[in-house]
Amino acid sequence: MSVYNQVPYINSPYPQTHPGRLFVMGKLAGLDPPAVETCRVLEIGANEGENLVGMAVVLPRAEFVGIELAEVPVVRGQRTIADLRLANMRLQERNVLDVDRDLGEFDYIIAHGLYSWTPMIVRDKILEVTKTNLSANGVAFVSYNTLPAGHVRKMVREMMLYHIGEEADPMRKLEKARELLQVIAVGRPKPDTLEAAVAARAAELLEYTDSALCHDDLADVYEPVHLHEFVAHAARHDLQYVGEANLADSQSRNLAPEAVARIREMAAGDRLREAQYLDFARTRRFRHTLLGHAGIQLRDGSAEGCHAATAAGETEEGVFVSAAGTKMTTSHPQWIAYMRRLIDLWPCSERVEERDAEIALELFRSDMIELHGFPGVARRAGERPCASRFARYQAARGDSRVTTLWHRSMEVGDEQGRKLVGLLDGSRDRAELAREMGSSREVLEVALRVLERHGMLTQ
């Protein structure tokens, strides 16, 4: 754990781990997941707990517990929790191997970026805790690196470890790793397929932060697994495969129709086999897998009762473009009307009624809209604009990125950007804000619209 104390792991909000997302995916799989607003959430390997803090701020009636083995990030996280006076969150320095039933029951359990980087005894314990501490209709999130793509990643990792040798100092290890990566990334003038993949991976790693390179590819343990192997491991703990944290992850995107048809023929209706063959065809590298208790009958669920929102826009040509860049054209008047209604509502959401449930689900599958398990608290800029108190706290301590109310990360830029976020405590009107920022009302209004569009404002 000393390496985590010496090289901090960069904390970020992970929207796919939010109970609002886990509720939706559980519901769509036929479960009856617990209400988000009053749920209990456990994160294993929570680091400084900032993923949970972003949730705790917008869900004050829910309860959040994070456990982390390294001392330094826990101390930092506890300071944040105390400064924000979060009565609904606890962060503990604790080894997952010591967790038992006494920790309590949780509706949603998160183990992000842990499974593939820990010894088998810990991987076993993660699933044991999930089985023991997950409520009856709860949903667990476990992320891990997958094969077959993990083989290329493992190759480059082994090269770096050879070059690092017996070096123990984390910063020197990073220097030596990058020294070799620069050589590997050059590659051959006319590489074959494998050589090109290795060179591309080396070039990719050269762009990694110290945190990502140190804790991911230079970790003491790195064990990617096939999807079917992970599901079999979960089954030994009486847990079943519910699906993925994003419906688009389960789709056959960017594959030739004939390949998809052949895969479905080979899978013969077996959902897991089809997903595994798709991993082979797409050379998938990472999964965000959801688990639930074995014995619960899974079925096709409905989007009715969820809350739909989208940060998409529409071009003059009538093309809808999502925040992630996904494009969609349609001539269906109901789809067009629904998209336009949600675009006009953003950053607020709309409850999905029965009449719109099928449309909402298809748009969610297409990555054009988001579905959430709660209404959300992001709003348009009011007379006295107010930003999330967590974002104001992050800006005040000098962070370049802050957490939005829809649990994403937003770049706030320079000192002026951080200053504006800090001033948005709901006590100032636009004239006062412009005066304190030393800007015109027009410039201020543009800045507020940017913050509003990112879901940063509560009023």
C-alpha cells in the first residue's frame, strides 16, 4: 500500500457506478432494485472516496460507506467529508479481507478498478462480500480487464517490468517504464499486425498520467479474465450475471452484419456465449459487469418509471448529436418530438411514462439519452445561481476538474473559472457576480450557460 501513499490514485466520478445507473440497469434486467434516494451504497477500494462524495451530496437521504486499505487517501477523504459536513457518508481504512456481515447490508456495491489488480484471495473476497452484504434485490458493480485484448496489455507490461528490474522507488519505476515505452512506440517501419498493436499500446501508455500508469499497468498484480471466467467465478459465490452498466456495451456496434449473424448462430440463444463471442470479435479490453443474487429470474424490464435526460443537440439539418458525439437521424415524429422535449428540458429530467417507455429504451440503447433512477437535482441558472457545494469545495482547493450534479467530471479551466464556481453559493445575483468577476453581464451569462449545460447548477 505504500505505493498508493506515494503516488496518489486520481479520484474521479464514475457515472456508471452511480446507484441511479445501477437501479436502471437492474430494472431493465427484470430486478426490483431498491429506491435510489434512500439506498445504502458500499464502495470497496474507495481511495479518497470522491466517487461516493459526489453521490452523497445529491442524495442526502441515502447512506454511503467506502473502505480503503491505504492510509493517506483515507485521511484526505475523511477531511473532505468533515469539511462538507456529510452526515450520510463514512470512509474507513479497512482491508476487504476483514469485512464480514457486521459491516451491514447494502443495496448497491461497487468494486471499480480492483478485481484484475489483486491476488486471487482478494478477488474471491470481493465476491464473497458481494454475496454476504448485498440486499435481496441489490445490484453489484465489478469492473475488470478482459481477454483477449488483455494479452497485448500484458505483453507490454512484462516488457516494462523487465526494464524496471529491481527498482523499488515508484517515481523511478515510472521513469524507466517510459524510457522503454518510447523505444517500443517507435516500432518498425513496416510492422505486422502484432507489432503494430504492441507499438500502439506503448504509444497509448506514454499518454497516461503517473497515477494511471503506476496503479494500472505497473501494479503488483494484473490478471485480465474472459467474461465467461468472471461469470463462472461469480456463480461459485451464488451470484448471477445481470448485464453491463451501459446497454451500449452489450451491443454489436461496429461489426459487420455477417459477423453478428454468425455470432448469434454460434451462441444459439445463449446470452453469455453471445457476449463472449462479441468480446472476441471486438477485442474488448474492459468490462463494467453487474451482478445480483442467483435464483432471481431475469427478464426484459421496462424504462417506465425511470427518469430520462439528454445533453444532446439538434443541427439545422435535423441531426441529433449526443454529448459523446453519437449521431442519429430519424423520420419518426414521436422520436423527434421526444428528443426535442428532452433537449429543451436539459439539465432537468423527465419521468418516463408508459407511452414513452419503448422510445426511451431505444434511445438509451443508442446512447442518445440517459436513464436515471432518480429525478436529479441539476437545474437552470436562476436569479441567484448556485453551484454544487462539492464543486465549490473542489474549486476552492484548486482542482482543475470538478464533479457535476449528474456525476461527471468537468474541466473548470483557469483561476477565473474556479473563482466563478466558488462564488456561486446562491447569495449573489448576476449584477453582483459580474462585478466580483470583473466581467460584463454578457460574458458572465455565457459562462453560466456553460455551467448549466454541464449540469453544475442547483438553481
